[in-house]
Amino acid sequence: MTLITYPFHYLYFENLYSEEELKLIWEEIDVLNSIDGLFLPPEKTGSAEVDIGTETKILKANSGIWLDSDHTNASTLNLKNIFKKLYKPFYINHPSSWFFKDINFNADTMLLSYYDDGDHYLKHNDDSYVTACTWLYKEPKQFLGGEFLFPDYDIKIPCKNNSCIVFPSNIWHSVNKVYISDDNKNKGLGRYCLSQFISVHLG
């Protein structure tokens, strides 16, 4: 785990999940992918929007599933239990961070998103206190792009498998477009992101 303190406090993890945990994660994701219509378009997964004149523009192009939605099944429950690892004090309550050290979790939601060829997320912020984004893809990597950005600070973070960033939700962020060859499109070989939107009280 690395604490970055400038220009704001955020945490970066590599190899967040063990090999056994990753095996279970992929088994569950494969089950979800086998169910037609489970991954929903952006207008049904809470996309950030911007008003342009009389029209509203959706800022993301991807598909996703809320792990605690009406579509909940055994696989989503199993994934939620694995992903709660991040909430243990060792991971988020960094003792050297004035922002993270005293956080107590009050509520959270989890969104598993999938980015295939051409998918992206334009600059936006989140309606929560803390956001955690964990990036996953099947090895070997079959796509280009998909970097995570804090555009107001000219910070770009490569999309590395099994890595995670945790940051204040009001910080503007975006995701670069993903590029996948024609042979690998629509096969689940793109960029997955587990977004955890965390509400807290301070104690």
C-alpha cells in the first residue's frame, strides 16, 4: 500500500487480492457473464451526466451490474464478501493520513463495470465520501488504454491487474478509452472495474 499526500490524499494498492481470491473472483464473474442481460447499459447503472442545452449527455460508455441490486444472486453475494476485504482497517485506515486514519464505514454500494472496445468514462465525480476502484482483467492483457486519470492534476495511473486506488469521491476523475482487437471484442477480455462508493461517519 502506498499513501500519496500531494495534491490530495489517496491510497494505491498493488496485488490487492491473493491468487486464491482472484480465482474465486473470476469464477463468479464468469457466472455473471453467462447470464444474458445481467450487465446493464450506462443509463441503468447510475452514470454521471451533464446537461447540454435541452439535452442530457451520459458520460460513460460501458456495462455494469450493481452487486446489491435486484439482480443479486449467489455470485454477486460471493463477490461482495470477497471485495469487503478492502474495508479492514489495515487497508484504508492509514495511520499517517489525516483523511483516512479515522474513517468508520457507515454504508457502501458496489458496482462491477466492464469496458470493452471503445468504452470510456469522461470526467466526473461521485456522490459518496470515499471511492475505491479496483481494476481486473484476464491475463495476458488483451487491450490497450483504460488508464485512470485525475485530469485536474494531470495524474494518469496505468490499468494494472489487481490494483486499486482509494480517493475522496469529490475529486474529478475519468477513464481513457479502451481498445481491443476485433478478434477479442465482446469476449469478456477487456477492463473490469469494481467501484466501491463508501459513506462514512468520522469517529
